[in-house]
Amino acid sequence: MAELKLIGFLCNWCSYAGADMAGTARMKQPGELRIIRLPCTGRVNPLLILKAFQQGADGVLVSGCHPGDCHYNEGNYYARRRLELLSRMLPAFGIEPERFHFTWVSASEGARWADVVTQFTRKIEAMGKMSGAEQGTPPAKASCEAGVGAPDEQTGSEDAVPA
């Protein structure tokens, strides 16, 4: 089986530190996840996650501080609202919602991080690669090419919502 492309967007203060703790403690965890370190999960634009799927990601994980522990006060609350809506919209883009996971991991939870990554990786391995990914056209890309967000032929403006 071809290697899975798993992308992780991690909060610098908590989840990235938890992942670092798991690594330095040499806890057993899969190595397929490619980590992108962010100041806060509140900065994760849902379009960034869709872009990851469009570019061929088989699964996307977002992990941040526990509610109430955000270093930027409310960032994880914003992320939770946005990402909950995104997970409900993924089927409209041809993406199985199970391929996206949002969780909380603090800096002291290295063992929890290793468990989250292991479970997420196993779930995506069981699902396999995204359909169409072998041809270079994941469903999200096909949706975008079918007109979602494409310039309107008459006005030249971009449609935010498909007709």
C-alpha cells in the first residue's frame, strides 16, 4: 500500500509541545503524520484544511489547547466553532468526515498525543487512500474544478456558495 499523507495542524503552546514530549520520551507512535506548527488553532482557516485535502491529504488532524487553557484566551473556542461546521460540510465536498479529526492535547500529555496519533493513523489506514488520490484528483479538487469557488463567467466574481 502506498504511504498515506496525513497532515497535522498543531498549536505551538500545547499540542506541539505534547508531541515533542512524546518524541523525546521515545513513546511509540506512527511516523506518517506531517506536522504544521501554528501559533494557535484559532488561526486555522477551514479553507486551509480543504486545501490540504485538495492537495492529496488522506487525513487531517487539528490539535490545540484544552478549552480554557488557550494562550490567546479564546482561540480554541473559535477553532472549535469553525471546525465543527467544517466537519458537517465535508460530505458536500466529497470528503468522508472521518478523515478529519479535531482534538485537545496539552503540553504535559505526551502519552495522550501518542495515543491520538496512533488511533487517527489506524483509522485512516483502515479507510485507505482517498478515492481518486491515485489519479491526482481527490474529490475535494474535483468539487473545486466543478465550479465551487470558480469565477463566474458573466460577472467575473467568485461564487462563495455553489448554485
